[in-house]
Amino acid sequence: MTYAQFHQRSLTERDAFWTEQAALIDWQQPPQQVCDYSNPPFARWFVGGTTNLCHNAVDRHVAARGDQAALIAVSTETDTERVYTYAELQREVERMAASLKSLGVGKGDRVLIYMPMIAEAAFAMLACARIGALHTVVFGGFASGALASRIDDAEPVVIVSADGGSRGGKPVPYKPLLDAAISLAAHKPAAVLLVDRGLVSMNYTAGRDHRWSDLRQQHLDARVPCEWVDATHPSYTLYTSGTTGKPKGVQRDTGGYAVALAASMKHIFQGNPGETYFSTSDIGWVVGHSYIVYGPLIAGMATIVYEGLPTRPDAGIWWQLVEKYKVTRMFSAPTAVRVLKKQDPAYLSKYDLSSLKALYLAGEPLDEPTAQWISSALNVPIIDNYWQTESGWPILTLANGVQAQTSKFGSPGVAMYGYDVKLFDESTGEELKGPNQKGVVAIEGPLPPGCMQTVWRDDQRFVNTYWKSIPGKLVYSTFDWGIRDEDGYFFILGRTDDVINVAGHRLGTREIEESISSHPNVAEVAVVGVADNLKGQVAMAFVVPKDASALDGDAARLKLEGEIMKVVDGQLGAVARPSRVLIVNVLPKTRSGKLLRRALQAVCEGRDPGDLTTMDDPAALQQVRELVQPG
Ligand code: ATP
Ligand code: MG
């Protein structure tokens, strides 16, 4: 079967298709109905079925591969490394589950996890799934305000945290931030469970705070069976990255998610039991949920939980892990690859990478120079994949497990099975069916298994936010702007917010960035549209140079500015030429490494930059402010 036929069948014979995929996981009660879409846009998958995510990720593998590696926890921050077999993982999860129960957590309750990248974070997630509680993982190191608002939204019974994380060898205390967040929040958790790594000393609040080492000891021999839950029972909530505005609380189901992940491990990631998967993301993001914790384990693979920088002790650390654990599938983000690109390329040839079969990249546009660089360095397929926190698994990529397909640089690939991806004209609502037409990337309902069920506690917000933006159509908007070529490959041109209208010409910031990044001295670039009296909007570019030392004088800067404008003129035409090119040391990004274009744009227009709770380095915006608002 060709992939095109496979995709077609997933839409035209939806129930038969997903019934086959549902057989990839274990069910306690088989589903009675594949998809209930009687109340659009709310889809209910595998209705009547009962299952458990933790059972599928852990327990079902124990008999066949109990002594094989399941979770490999590596920290170059604390110089520790520990391999948990499936049997050991099961026991640790049971201890955590018993501890959570003893603190009052029951089915349907929420547990907020505010943790560094350590094994206990995964134990906590799996323990929640085991007992039917919902986890809300909040990226470790988020400031108190961001954490407090998530505490109030999730209303957790228990918060699981640690004394701290570590970055570049420096401990990052978590407990003081957590204490401040709890006092800020209106909701108070009944208990806090703390992993003491011995990094930072902690003050315990009597009656509320508990040591994991104590509870683990009390429950050392605990056996906690998996709680069978309805397929539609929510498994977790997770916030979007906050790139375009206030983060949205995504709610995910259980059965649909398990099936979607199992199917993606087979058709997209081609992971086999006994192999090792290495995702360099963080459990605080959706990639960490789907492809550090659940996906690889559901597939019976070993998964690496890595705490540390990609460049410490040196820029070979990832490749050292690939060699040591014979990683077959690796998942990362363009931003991380760009960090490595600035390092000595010799690190890539230092290790035996022959186990590696593919590198998957997601989260933001993969620019061609970065893709080319890593592709020739690794000599394995580089597979871009486009998705969202909301979708839980790739929307656009290549399903090489179904049929090997060649990738096209600049394109994340084709619509994945289950996704009826369409392009619409944002102002008229007209569907753009022909090739090479630019429009909003949208998905016809029902969203496939694994996608968000709703916005946590806010069905109305789910409908209003996602399903009302294309005039006259009840379709899910991704809020990304794209184009589809004659072969069905999509190209993402930017966020719909980032479409610039210069004197009546609609341009994607992505197109301009792509063009600017082809200049040899450009390491990173961000383009935003800025209001202009004459033209409506003009493009402004912020460039991080590869070699800043040669740009000391004004003349050198002006020269680079001129060269960059020429590149854009030549590739896209003068309409796309940025009105200004500003040289900066660093671009404002979220903690997950995404460009905060809306903040750049707001500063350029002299507006308030809005919710910056997920921003990484406030200094980045300060430099921009000084450049655009001199004096
Ligand atoms: P928020 O929704 O809170 O503004 P966010 O959209 O950045 O934040 P995520 O769900 O983490 O939150 O990111 C999804 C978005 O990331 C997509 O909508 C798209 O804009 C971008 N993206 C993800 N993967 C790719 C890719 N492979 N190519 C281009 N863009 C991508
Ligand atoms: Mg988004």
C-alpha cells in the first residue's frame, strides 16, 4: 500500500483503520464505538473501551522484557547515570503511586509535577497514569507567577517537586520558587512530595511537605494495580508554549492517546522493542510527554532522560550517548541543532553513530542551512515534523514505516494518517484546493486520536479559540500559514499572526527569515511585521551574527545590513526587503527555544509585550528595546 492510499483509507474508512491501530495496545474492555462525533467539534475516541496508559507503557512489557532497559537517566549536571529495567521501572512507579495515594490522590485528581529532568519525574507521570490521576507537568524552573497560575488552573491535590535542577553545573533551586508560587496561588495543595537530590538545602513546611525518600521507603514493597479507566478519561493537562499569547491548557484523553502514540511509533518513528530512543526535549513540553515518556515505552524501547546541556562537558555529549546506548531514533529541535552548529564539527565524527537510523526535528521551522549541516554530518535521514501541543503527535511529516518517502528541504512533509489537513483563505473561508496556494493550515473534524479533547475546564474556549476562525466553517485552525505543493508536501510559512502585509503584499515572516539565513554570517534571525503609516506594515529583521567580532564598527554593521537586504531583494524581491536589519546578541525565546516574535513586534511598536511567563532570558528583550527605542 502506498502512503497516499494509507492516508486516504484513514479518512474514508476511519473506523476500520483505527480499529486496526487500536490493536497495537492492550485493552481491559475493548471499545464499543471507534469514534463518537455526534457533538462536534468534540470527538470521543474508542468509546466503551477501558485501558491504562501506564499498563501499556510499563506493565505489559515486564513479562517479555522485564530485564531489558526501559529508562536510562543520564545527568551531566550531577555526573550520574542509571539504567532502570522494565521490572525496576514498574516497581519505582508502584512506590510512587502508593505514595501519591497515601497523600490522598485518587482517580481524576490532579497532580502537578514541577521537576528537573530526572527519573523521578517520569515515575511521577507514570504513577499518575497508573492510578487514573491527571498530571500537569510544569517546566522546571518556571518562575513563581507562571507556576502559581497553573496551580490555580489545575487545582492539584499534590505537587511533586525537587530541591532543584542544575544548569551548566550550577544548581537552580526549585523549592523557594515553589513555596512562593503556593503562597501566591489561591488553591493550596494538600501535600508536596519532594525529591531531595542533595543539590540545594530545603525548608520543609510541617504537615504539608514530604520527603520522597521517606515515602518510598514506607512503600518499598507496595503493589499498586493499574486502574482501568475509560478510553475517554483524561490522562493529563499540559500548557502550550505561550509563543503567541497566554498558554492554553490542553486536555488529553487516555485510549486515543495510547493508540495514537503506538501507531506513530510504528508508522512514523519505526521504533522497535529493545532499541533505544533519545529525545533531547524536556518533560515540560509535549515532545517530552509523547516521545520521552509514553511513546518509546509503549513501543517497548529504552528511553533516555537526559539532564544537561548539549555542549557540556563538550559538544559531543549527545553523540557519546548515541554510541553508548546504541540509539536508533533521535528526536530534537532545530534550535538545539543550531547550538551544535556553532561548535567544532569534529565532535560529530568522534563517535560511532552507526546505530542511528534517523533524526527527527520539530517545534519550529527547520531552516535549510541547519538541515543540510546536520544531514551531511550524521549521514542519516533528517525528518522534520510539524505538530502542536494540541495534537500530541505529528500532523505533517513522513510516515516512512508505511512507505519510504523522500523529504523535501523546507517542508515537514505530508499530512499524517487521520488528519484531514486543508488550507483556507482566512478572510473568505474558501478552501484552497489547488497546489501552491497560501492559506491557513486547518484540520477537518474529528481530530484524530491523541489530539486534545478540550481546553481544561473550558469547553467554550476550546470551541471559540480553535474552531471559529475560518469564516463559515467548523474546522480546527492551527494558526499557522502554509502552502501545499503538487505532491502534497506542505510548507509552513509562519504563524497566521506573523503574516505581514506590506503595501498590499502578503508575506510570511518565515520566507524572509529563510532568505536572510542563507547569508553566510547569519546564525539566527527573526523577522517581524511592524506597523507603518505609509505601507501598512514593514518587515524588521533581528540578526544574530555567526561572527560578531568583525562587526565592531558602524561601517561593518551597515555593510552586513546592506548585504542582507540584497540577499532578500535577490531571492524574494524588494517588497520583502526589511526596513531595518538590527544586529543583536541573542533573540527573545521561550524556555523551549521558540522565537517570541510577538514580543519583538510589540517592543518595535512600543506596545506592552504581554504574557512573558515562558520567556527564557529577559535581557534579550532589553537589548531590542534599546536598539529600537533609542534614548
Ligand atoms: P502558543 O500556542 O501558546 O502560542 P506554541 O504554538 O509555540 O505556543 P507549541 O504547541 O509548543 O506552542 O508549538 C506548536 C507550534 O510550533 C506550531 O503551531 C508551529 O507554529 C510551530 N511548529 C512546530 N513544529 C514545526 C515545524 N516542524 N515547522 C514549522 N513550525 C513548527
Ligand atoms: Mg500554538
